[in-house]
Amino acid sequence: MADEQTQDTQNQEANQTSQDSGGDLAARVQVLEEQLAGAQDQALRVAADLQNVRRRAEQDVEKAHKFALERFAGDLLPIIDSLERGLELSNPDDENIRPMREGIELTLKMFQDTLKRYQLEAIDPHGEPFNAEHHQAMAMQESADAEPNSVLKVFQKGYLLNGRLLRPAMVVVSKAPAPVSPSIDEQA
């Protein structure tokens, strides 16, 4: 009889253990499924981050290619300005300086052609409306002939490199003439 009671107790314990392990198994499956979902979510986030890093790196490389010449081109602009001033100040009718003037013109043309090949464009806004993004107003001048807020004179050309401002044009901007106040005849 003692053997039967021991066996009944063992059977009950075995049934209890199998029920517990069935419950443990279901709980463990649920925990593993949650971990799997978390790992999948994390993997998607890592893949998205990697894609963003790759895209940013490609954009940085593209910008570096486009604007690598920015500093060098900025250093060349005063040379171009000097050549242009030299042409402005020299008399085109003077036979003594004609060969020098022609040399300056050819040198300036070569410079300008080279700059165009590297997408460096001059901004010469004479007569155009003032654009604060591309022009720097050095002075304002009354003018009856020009529209108010238009460029009357260009002190120094501006330049764009691949569409980005490298140097603003220095300009004189027109303003409307001041109204003439009628003079009062005090003796009348």
C-alpha cells in the first residue's frame, strides 16, 4: 500500500510538473516572440540609420566635389578685378599701350573662360533690381532716370560657384528723388 501511495504521489507530482511546464513553455514562447519582435525592430532601425549615413556621406562627397574650388576661386577674384580695372583705366585709343591692352584683354578672357568651365559665374547686375541675396549695397543715390531700388553702378562684380554665392556684387542702389518742397515767399 505504501508503494501505491508513493506511486500516486509521484503521478500527481508528474501531472503537476507537466502542467507547470506547459504553462512555462507558453510563457517562454511569448517572451521569445517579444524578443524576436524587438530584435526585428532594432534591425530595421539599424538598417534605416545605415541608409541615412550612406545618403549623407554621398551628399557630403557631392558637395565636396562641387565646392572644393571655392577657396581657390575666391583667391583668384581680386586678380580678375585688377585686370578689369586695368582695362577700364587704360585709354583704348592710345597706340603706345595698345599691345599691353590686348594682352590684358586676352588674359582676362582666358580667366573668364576657365571660370565658366568650373561653373563660376559673374554677377554684373547693372540696371537690374537690387537683390539682397546677391548684391551688397554700398551706397544709395537719388535718380530720376532709374527705377527706385535698382542698381545704378557696380563697384565690384559678384560671383556664384555652382549656384551658391561666392562673393556678393558691391553696388550703388537708386532711390526716388526727394520731393521738391515749394519755397515760401515770406515777403508776400
